[in-house]
Amino acid sequence: MAGEFRSDVDPEQLYISIAALGHFYLGNHYTLSAIFGRDLLAPREKASRLRYMIELVLGYLRKA
């Protein structure tokens, strides 16, 4: 596990990005739900979004 992640990541920028991913989704769920025609606060939708966010962040953090 050691050495699996990049060493050049700015932790403050990463934190801001992770917070933004969650905030945008939750802060705009009414509009996004209307646009996409589904309830983005339904448990299944939230779980799907969380999995996507985790993969997105880990994809950034992992070494190429």
C-alpha cells in the first residue's frame, strides 16, 4: 500500500475539490433532479454518486 499514491498532491486543493464535489451535488439536487428526471436524493442515487466520487478522487491520487 505504501507508495501507491502520488506525492505531489496539494492537500488543501484536494480538500476543496472533495468538498466542492459534495456541495454542488447536494446544493443543486432540486435543479439537477428536474433536469435529469430522477430523485438525486434517493438512497440508491446518493450511493451511486458516492461511489463515483470515490473513484474520481482515487483515480486522481493513484500513481499512473
